[in-house]
Amino acid sequence: MSDILTGPDCTTMTEVRAGVDQVDRDLIALLARRFQYMDAAARIKPERGAVRDEARKAQVIANACAAARTAGVPEEAVADLWERLVEASIAYELAAFDRR
């Protein structure tokens, strides 16, 4: 099967799994793009202490929760995922800053 169906169009678990696997590949590509921005931030920020910005972290998570509400996606799950994503991004950016 070469065509990936949308969720509502799936009638078999094979179709569902193919769709989920494609979404996972897409998410990884988007995460790679996001981490490129972390590399850029580490290059641009003048000091290591500027890497952690709690106000920005709260804003990013709030933006994700608002988008989740609009999309009808469970907001609590998104908040948890974004908490972990932002913390992982901060750790990555700190390591990138230290490699400079």
C-alpha cells in the first residue's frame, strides 16, 4: 500500500498503522527542524545563562495548549509533551552552547 489514508478513511489496522508510522516520520522531521533552531539559538545567544528563559518556556507551552484546544487535541497531553520537549530543547541548546 503506497497511499496513506486519513484516520477517518481507515478501515483496517494495517491502514491505521501505516498512517501512524507516517505521522511519526513527519514528527521526527519536524523535530529535526526544531533542533536546528536550538543550534541557531546557541550560536546567537551571547551567554550560557540566556539559554534558560522561563517566561519563554511558559509562552511556548501556552501556545501549544491553545493550538491543541483549537485542534480538539487533549490539552493535558500536549502540555505534558511540550514540557518534556522544551526541557529537552534546553538541554540540547546548553550542550550546543558548550560546544561553541
